Amino acid sequence: MRTVRELLTGLTYTCDQGTIDQEITDLIYDSRKEFREGSMFVCLTGMVYDAHVYITQAIEKGAKVLVVEKGVRAYKGVTIIRVSNTRYALAMISAAYFDYPARKLTIIGITGTKGKTTTAWMTKALLEKAGYQTGIIGTIGACYQGRMIKTKNSTPESYELHFLFDQMYKAGCTHVVMEVSSQAFMTCRVVGIYFQYGIYTNLSPDHIGKGEHKDFEEYLFYKSQIFQNSEICIANADDKYFNRVKEKSTCKKIYTFGCQKGEDIWAEQITCLREPDFIGIYCKICGVYQMGLKIGCMGRFNAYNAMAAMMAAYLLGVPDKDIIEVMYHMAVRGRVEPVHISEKVQLLIDYAHNAASVESLLTTMLEYQPKRLICVFGAGGNRSKLRRYDMGEIAGRYADLSILTADNPRFEEVEDIIADIKVGMERSHGHYIEIPDRKEAIRYSIEHAENGDMIVLFGKGHEDYQEIKGIRYPFEDRKVVEEVIYEKRNSKRDCKSL
């Protein structure tokens, strides 16, 4: 157990009531959790909730210390600590509560609009091949020593982060690769975490709207924080916003990657490659590494993700032979992930859920010269309508057929979301049909595919749920595809092919 005084190290605060020399039994920020008698309750204020409202319930459950950012009434026998920002305080307190586990690890933080997840898993695979015990935290979840833990966000709340760091350290990890979202910087989740290596992949307009960033300038500002919270940065010099995001850099050194000769690592001759036992890309890598490289991930853009991971690997001493082997066999769940359905038709699953990533995905698919490109997608509910319009326009421009369906409708009606997507579709005169039930949409795409077609299910990627009216129902695109194929093979359904 730790005293309140110890946990408040480094914070500016006022003790409005009680004593800071008492010990606490637990640290809680969610009033729905089970409390132990003598717990500290940190009252977070969010966009839609305010934990200060639940103080009475927390005390009834056993809270003896409150950390607040508002004036609250006195409670008998309760210590009240007031700070200016409880989210910032939670990050600092969590680090102290778990005895600063981030300081015991080499942490590689990755930020950017696209490529965070793929770059993170590539980096993890390279480090593990070289013998480093490596954990990962990101969109797909937290993984270490064969354990997979689901996480709510790409970058979890600060308490969960330090809990995971602590668990990874105790399990023998020496390195952690983590995705760092702009929201994580904005909401203080990574306060107090110093990245030995920070990676910047790219930037394009996204996450702008109610509940996210107010405008692109704010989004850019928070993405740029990686350059002020890292000892060494690795950055995409080809990105159009590179010079802006690095303007106020305080890191010791910036290593660059791109497709221009003279970067620390650069790629030449990037080509899409399709062989009987391999599909992905080939490129010639120059700079700190000199090699011809086959990367088992589809799309020229994956050369950038690979270079980012390879630069980190180089700085950590990963040899050439490990790079070549890992990259050849590389595959990332839900990221241009192939799912075998027949010898005639290729189906892929991807997490693309904004205009930039959708355009990148679809232009990539076209480079593999499908007979037809068929898209199955929707859009998230309670998110920017602009994103839906743009996704619809892009899909209409590149796909031969779009099947508009559900994604995570949340508290909106699927039909209303589809109506927004159709606005964009009309701009590019795309051909589409509507099948609101996602499983039936997937079934239709498979049963009506023709020899040489490529089907792309995008928007959900690795997700294993569908969020409807506040409830997450089990739903995973890969499993649904498998179910459809199984049902097709065991039914008398009349299909055009397959």
C-alpha cells in the first residue's frame, strides 16, 4: 500500500480535507467497479459523464480519498484532494501506484492517421525475432507472452496503461510497442510516459467532429506531441505535414524514412507481387539496410510501415537475416488480411474507416488487377457525417460494386447512416446496393462473386463485436465469412460461382 502523499508526487494539488499521510488500498476511477475499503477515487470529467456525480456512491462502497477538480461538499472521514485536471492527475497517480513501470521498459510509441497498427505489429515481430521479450498495446488489444487482453481504445486509459506495463515487466518483457492516438495526448492518457523511440507515420484529416477534435489544427497539434515526448523520433519524411509536426521537436535525433534517396532508410522499386505461394509487395531497401525485400502485406503503402519498423529495429540492433525472414511471413489481423474462400475469388478484410484509408485500400486492390472490385462497408454511428460522405464518394469512384451495410451503428439507425454514405456515392456515380444486415451483405458478396473478382470487407477489420444501442454483440468479419462458406457448402443455395 502507498500513502496519498507518495501518490501525489509531482502533482500540484490542494488538500481540502483530511490527511495525505494515510494509506490507500486501491485506485479507482470508474464508480461501477468494486471498491475496497480505503480506496482512492479519482473523479474524471468526460464529454458525456462526470464522475463527481457518483461521489456518494463511491464513498458508500468504501472510498476514503477523493481526487476532484471541482469543489465538493465535505464528507466525514474522507480526504479530499483538489487538482486542476483529474485526467492528468490519474496518469501521474497511476504511474506512482504501480511503481513507475514505464521507467523499467524500453517503450516505442507510434502515432499517425494510418499505419499505426501494422507498424506496431511489424516492430514487435522484428524485436521478438531478435530475442527481445516484447509486449504490444494497440487497436487489436494488448499482447505479451502469448496472452491477449482486449482494450477499449487504441491507447487505453492511463490506469490501464500502467497496469499493463507492470504486468508486462513482471512477465519478463523488456520492450513495449504501443499505438499512441491523438486522443491519448489530448486526454492525458500518456502523461508521464517518455518514449525512448517515437514513430510518426503520416497525417490526414480524421477524427474531427463532435466528441473528437474540433478541427484539423487541433488534430495536428496532438499528433505532433510525439516529437516532444520522445528521446529519438523516426518519421515519414514524405508526409506532407512532416515539417509542421516536427516544428517544436525536443527529441535528441530524428531519423527519417521515405522513398527519396538520402533518407536514413528509403525504398525503391516498390511493386505489387502475386505468386502461387505469396502475395504482398517487393521493394529494394537502401540506407541503413541494403537488401531486396519481400513483404507479406498487400499494398505499396506497407513499404512505409515496414521502413518505420525497420528503422526502430536497426537502432535496436536487429540483423538483416531477421528482417528478411520476418517481413516475408508478415501478416496483421484485420489489415488487408486475406481470407481464403476459393481459388477463383480473393477476399480481404481491412480496418479502413475514413476516406484516406479507404482510397489507399481500394487503389491498392486495383493494382492487383481484379476482374471486379466489390466493397462491403458501412460507417460508424455517432461519428462525423463528413467521413461517411467521403467514404461513399471514394468507394463509388473505385469499386465496381459497393454493398452498403451496417458497421457499428451505435445509437443511430443503420438506414440513416447508409443514406449519408449514398450522398457521397451519388457524387461519383458509384454502383451500389443496400443490405443493412452485415452478415447478409457478406453472403451476397460471396455468392455473387465471379472468377477473378476481389471482395473487400472494410471498416471493422479485427473487431469482434457490433455495437448497437449501447450493447456490443459478437460479430467478427472473418468468422462470418467462415460461417457463410460453411452454410453455402452445406445447403442447396443456388450460387453464380464458387
